[in-house]
Amino acid sequence: IQLSHRGIAGYYFHALMIPRNLLILLGVMLGVSIYKGLGNGTALSGLEWIYALFAGHGTGYFQVLPFLELLITGGVPLYLLAAFVEQTVNGQSIFVSVRSKGRRHLMKSILLVSIKFLMVYAIFWLMAGLIGASLFSTGLTIVSFRLMLYAVLMKCLDILAQYLIVLGIYIATRQVTIGFLVLVAGNLLCILPGNWVAYSPFGLSSLTRISVVEPGIGISAVSAFGIEAAILTLMIAGILMWGYKKILN
């Protein structure tokens, strides 16, 4: 294995950031954005456009298209990351582990590159909000721009939290399929009745679950951010403290 001058993290970066993966992410963003733009017309305000773009799926009911949109926008980057991790781990050896300063460093490199990958995906969605606002709405205001930044941040945190769950399951079982089944089951929780469902971390980036436009509907923006941040903290701490020991087992 040829390591770049930036070490194993640099090698992983080039392995994950290939044009095919980036084009797939771009295609998902464009497909959803065009579908939302044409479906809602051009008479939207900037706030309405951002809310429509990041609406996702609410709780206590089931709608096919919004749920499929939720699975596609979150599932596609998760699939690419899962394939990257599986290929990376299966292709490692004790020599690579030593060259990369141990398993903990190997795990940190995987996490760092995965976060960068999701940051690129977040930039794509930021572009969707900005360009779509000029094409399908009357333009962004300060309020709608702040909502867009919050929505993009939550989408990135939501997908990252789900990725860490898949990664944790894969480290424990060596089965990516089990991790994806858990994610689908977790996202399906949104159809159950009850106020507790709104606090589920799966799909929490859906603005229909957060009281940012219509007060009293959904949980607060701070609570939603806090839930995702807590899940991320626990998962990252667990993977770096215990999970890395089994990464090459």
C-alpha cells in the first residue's frame, strides 16, 4: 500500500473522495432540489423554500415520498461510507496497522476522513439552498439564511450520528447489513404515535420535526441539536476508547 506524505489519513482521503462518489452525492442533491423546486413552484418565500427543501418526514404518520426522500438523502452517503470502511478494514494488515501508529490512529483516520466526506455533502446542500432560493423563491432573508445554516448543520450531524451507529455495529459484528437494517428500523420509528418519537435521533434533521417555523409543532431547535451532539459524543468516545481494539480483528 502506498501511503501519501500525509500518512494513512491522506491515503484514505484520496480513496474516499473519488469523482464517482462525489458525483453520486451531487446527483442526490440535484435530484431532490429539482424535484422540490418544480413541485412547489416559484412563488415561495425564502423561508418557505428552505423549509420545503429540508422538510423531511414528520412523526405520527407515514408518507411514502417524504420517507423515501429521507432514506435516499441519508442512505446514499451512508452506503458510500460503509463500503469505504468495509473495503478499508478488510484490506488492512498488521503491517499497515504498525505503519499507521496503531489501531487507534487507524480509527481516528477513518473518522476524520468520513467527517470531511460529510462536510463536502453538507456544502452541496448549502449550494442547493442558495442556488435554489434564487431559482425557486423570492430570495433569502437573514431569517431564512439562518434557517438554512441550521438545517444543513443538522443534516450533517444526523447523517454522521447514523454513520457512527453503522460503524459501531460493523466493528462489533463485521456485518454492514445489520447496521443498515437498524437504521431503516430507526427511521421507521417516525410513523409511531406518541410525543417521545419526536426525540428519536434518526431523521431528526427533518424540519417538520422541529419548531423552527411553526412554534409548538415539534421539539425546539436547541433540543434537536443537543440530542444529535450527545449521540455523536457517546459514539465517538466509545469507538475511540473500545471500538478501535476490534477494528482489525
